[in-house]
Amino acid sequence: MSLGSRQRVAVLALEAVVAFDLAIATQVLGHREDGLYDVEVCAARGGRVATTSGFAVDVPHGLEALGRAGTVVVPGYDPRGAGGATPEVVAALGAAAGRGARVVSICTGAFALAAAGLLDGRRATTHWQHAASLARRFPAVTVDPDVLWVDEGAVLTSAGVAAGIDLCLHLVREDHGAAAANAAARRMVVAPVREGGQAQFVERPVPLAGTGGLATTRAWMLTRLAEPTTVAACARHAGWSERSFARRFAAETGTSPLRWLHAQRVLEARRLLEATDLAVDDVARRCGFGTASTLRGHFRRATATTPTAYRRAWLRPAVAGVRS
């Protein structure tokens, strides 16, 4: 999608929808002040839809909304009921994907995508509590229970609850760039990026009272992206041995110190490629990758494209004189 364009998004609320998941999609993608997407909430039939939280929501549109959407998002729902992935819903999802719409699930919304055959032969994820059930019911799907989200191009799936925020911010980042995703994250008061490969479950996502945690060290690491940074140096800053630091870091973030640092460096590279005319060699040095070759390797693994191709896709008029 070209920068700044508006895409129509259909958020499909199935019977027994998870209210939090439904709110994620509309809050991240449909916030009026951001103005990035035109979001329509729809259901199998327009009207009242029960949630898993004990109340119902009024949904203005039916399945016809899927026919005019560039992206279809299916929030989580109770997949054990008979009113979710009905034949009509399955057919509508298949038709939307068939005409080229991007299809996204949050949490147990993956069961609807799987019922429509959209996950066959693909990697996918869902809430860790439901991963075994998804794999058992749909053996053609490669279920990964250990990640936050999976991007298979035209089909994307997320783990449960807050992981839906991460996936929706990823959509914003892919469609409108890092600056737009960071702005949306700031508005929602959440972390701007948690990469899809991060673990779903972390031992201590919020440090215990009095223990301090590693937030200060992570902030210190962010100020040193352009400098060589080792796990030993980070451990010294935190006042821990390397082994204890790595273990505690994984407990708090769900990933290793170097993997987290590489993700932050790629994010900074994306920002610089979008907003400056720095040569790729200079971007690599400012992000701490050292050389353009090293940057290209990490960048391709994270984004499936090269820095030059990414810049070409996201080039703003203000940096039209860019050098590659």
C-alpha cells in the first residue's frame, strides 16, 4: 500500500466474540484522529452479537462488508459454539481471500480462518491455551504456540489478548510506516514494537515490587544503538552476571538480549530509511549494524525485503533526493 492511502477494513464479530479482541481492531485501526483506515464492524447478520464477557454489541453490517474490504480482521470468539464459523461465514471469508483481501485473525479467530481453509499449508498461531485444539482440529495447519504473531503475507494470525495489539500495530507499520505505528502505540500507551517471534508467555512481564527489573538497562541499550553493545556490557550495567542477566531479560521480555537489540536496530533503520536521505551505509552505522551488508542481512530476515527496496516503497517527497 502506498504511504498515506486509506484502506477499508472489515472487522468480523462472530457469535460469542471476545470483546477485548473486537476493541483492539477498532481502536488500533479505526481511531478517527489517526485517519488511516475506514473500519466497518460486521457480523454474520447485522444486529446484536453476544460476547464472551456477558454483554452484547450492536453490529451495523452483515457479511456484505467483507466484499468491499481490503483487509478482513476476525477477532477471537468461542470456537466451541455452533454459531461462529457457519457455512455462510466460511464462504464469505473464502471469497474475500479469493479476490485478494488480506485476512487477519486475533486469538481464536484463527479457528474461523482454518475452517475456511485459509491456513492450510501455512504457519499460524493462536492463544497458547487453544493451540493444541487448533492443531488437532486442523492438521493441515502448522500451529506455532510460542510466538506473538505470524505474518504469511496475505494471511496473518496473532496469539491471544494483547498480542492482537502487536499484530495490528504491525499492520499499521507495514501499511503506513514506522512513524505511524509509533504514533498509534504512543496514543495507546503500549510498546511500539514486539516482534512476532517473541514468546507468548513470559515469566515476569511486570517486575515484582522492589526488584527493579531491567527497564532502565533496556532504555540504556536504546541510547547506544549506534555503538557496539555486548551482553556482558548490558549485564554490567544491570549489575548482574551474564547468565543471570540473560535469564532475567528473557523472563521480562520473552526474548534474548541480542535478539531484542537487533529488533530495535531494525526498527531504527526503518525510521531512518523512511524519514532521511542518509545512504544505506550511514544508516547501518547509525543503527549499530556497522556495514550495509550486515544491515541487509538483518533487515531482510525481519522484513523480507532490502533496505533500498523498503526506502523506495516508503520514500517521502521531503527526502526525494535520497541516496542508496
